[in-house]
Amino acid sequence: MKIMNLLMGCSILLFSCSKAIQSNPELAANKTTAKLEVVQTAATSATLTSSWDLIFSDEFNTTGGFDTAKWTYCPRWSPAWAKYLTASTDYVAQNGTDLVLKMDNAVIPGDPVPYHSGGIQTSTKFNFLYGKVEVRAKFKQGQGSWPAIWMMPEVPVAYGDWPNSGEIDIMEQVNYENSVHQTIHNGTVTNASGGSSATKATAYNTADYNIYGIIWNPEAIKFYVNNVLQYTYTRATNATSSQWPFDKPFYLILNQSGGAGWPGAINNADLPFNMNVDYIRVYKEIPVLGNPDFEAAALAPWAAWNPAGNTAIVTTNVRSGTKAIRQQGGETSLEQVVTGLSPNTTYVFGGYGKVSAAGQTAMFGVKNYGGPAVNAAVDDTNYKNSAVTFTTGPNNSSVTVYMYKPISGTAYGDDFYLNKL
């Protein structure tokens, strides 16, 4: 989708694991939003489990107009995609199961344009920075048709006029093409004609619904069609805003356009054009620990600091699974830095620990999150749950979590967790 009148050049696959995340039974979150779990792999080859909270959705299961608490009409203005937009339920409406975005050549008294089309956006209602988007939709092909699912920055000129402040095209399709286009626009990849070198065309099921999605994080934007990764746009090392303007909140756009710009003229015999949207869902990632239960072959992404003792993964004294962590001898510490947290947000870190003899002690704790270090004692000879809560600072998105043994003795840990409250 273009902000210029020029030519431009998910659910994600889910997995399960038996011991990937250990919930805290004593501090269970009372969540009212849906949560999905996926398994990702870190560069260190440790297993990372990420949870996703549903932060925005519209299932479009009513009739009549759209939900005005979530959407507004896209305004008609000069870009090719927007020149026929019409703020009317004749062009944007729910039919009980879908949102239907329509384009036709009906004559509307007092509105003498040759075509009318529908589009809605969440600007001023909802925007987000990083997360996962899934949209299930189908549309009719036709000469001059241009349905799109895409995103624009809430502050449109944060890094300058289009394309410098960025654009994320989750799905575009034109004319009778049997492929959809997923595209990035910015000051680096978009040329003077409006085309982008950061784009991928993918075949889709032309007769049915398809799921279009992205996963957007500080390092990359990944594009999916029907749960399959199709294209990844990666943030360059030491990137400037020209290459990576995608560190600002973006909003969502759904529209059925056509008749100008990329698709060219409309064949009126193909009208009306329709895009039916079954649902749109946006999720926020809740990062949790890598290797929380030490079942991975290596200690990473944990790091050990052993000035007077040693830290090792062992197969004895486990709480669950086949492995646990042991701290032995004098002062030792096991730490992991977790990034991607939300500022001004409360989390709980904890796990299960024990010591080998009465009088010995260790602790679980957090630091470097925008507040003072917080600790919980581990001093029982049987495995016991210990946890701390903390709230990230206004400019903090990471935390260092640790198991620390300050004196001589032996301590064990297993089944750590990090959850948002």
C-alpha cells in the first residue's frame, strides 16, 4: 500500500513442550486475555519459551457498522489507495461473521467520483510497538482491485515524510494475481518510484480464507502466510532510522481499494470487489527464561560467576525432569539477562530451590530493572517455591535474574519462571 500515487515494486506455527515453562502455583496470574505459547530458539541454542497475550482483537461477529471504540473510517485523500474511500456502512459493515469491505461504481448524489470503496483504521484508537498480528481474510480477484492489510506509524512523520517513517504491508493483492505481496517501506529500501526491494510474493488459496501475519520485534519483522514464514526483514547492525524506523508504535489498516496506482484501471464488469475479514488479532510477547529447567545440554543462556565455588548442571536432586542446577563450595552466582520486557510493568521471577543442610542459604533475585535488587531466601532442605515481584522502570525493558549463594554450602535450583502479572 502506498502513500504515493506510484507503483511499488498468522497464527504462527505452534508447538508444545512438556517442561518448557513452569507456572508459579502460588502466584498464578488471573488473566482474562487469551495466551498462546510458542517455542523459539536462541542464538546460543538454548530453548526459549515465549508467551503471547492477546492485547487487541475484533472477531467481526455482529451485524451493521464496525466497533467505533476500535476503528475509524479511513479518510479520502490524495494517495491512490485512498482516493475513493467512502465513510459509509455501504462500504464497511459486518454481516454476522465477517467484516466486509466493498468497492463499486454506484452513483451517490453529491459525491461525484466514479468509484467508492471502504477502509478502516485503528489510528487514535489502538497502536502498538512490537508483537504478533494475525488476520484471516479472503477477497475477490478482479481487474483494478487492490485489497490490503497493513500498518502505518501513529506519528506519521517521526522520521520524516513517507517512506522515511516506515510502512509494514502484511498483505496486498492486485488484479488477477494468484500471489499476495508482503512488503517493507523505509528510506533505505523504497526507491523514488515508490517500489521496495524488501518484498516477497507468495501464492495463496484464491478460493478461500488465508491467514496473513507478522511477528515484529526489535530485531526483525517476519511475514507469514497460512502459518508459514515467507520473508524476514532484519534490523541491520548499528541501523539508523533510514533502515529501521520500526521502533515507534504503528496502527492497523484494512481496506478494499482499486482503480488507481498499482492495479491500474478497473474493469467495471468485475465489480463489486470485496474483502471479507473473519478476524484480526494482535498479541504482545511476554519474554520468559531461556533454559528455565536446565534440561538443555548447555547452561546458556545462563552465565555462572564462581569466585569461590562452582556451578554445574546435575542429574541428581532434581525437582522435575532429569536435570537441575547445583551451586557448591563458597560464593557463587547464576545469572541471566532477559530483554524485551515492557516498561512500567510488574513481573514475578521465581523458582524452586533447596539447600543440602540446615543453616545454609541461597537466594533468588532480580536487579538492573530500574529499581533496587530484590531477593527471596532459599533455606529449606526440601524444594520450596521462592519468588520476588518487581516493576520495571519507565525506560527499562530488561532485567537480570539470578540465583546467588553467598556462603559455603550446597544449593540446588530447578523450574525457574518469569511471568507478567
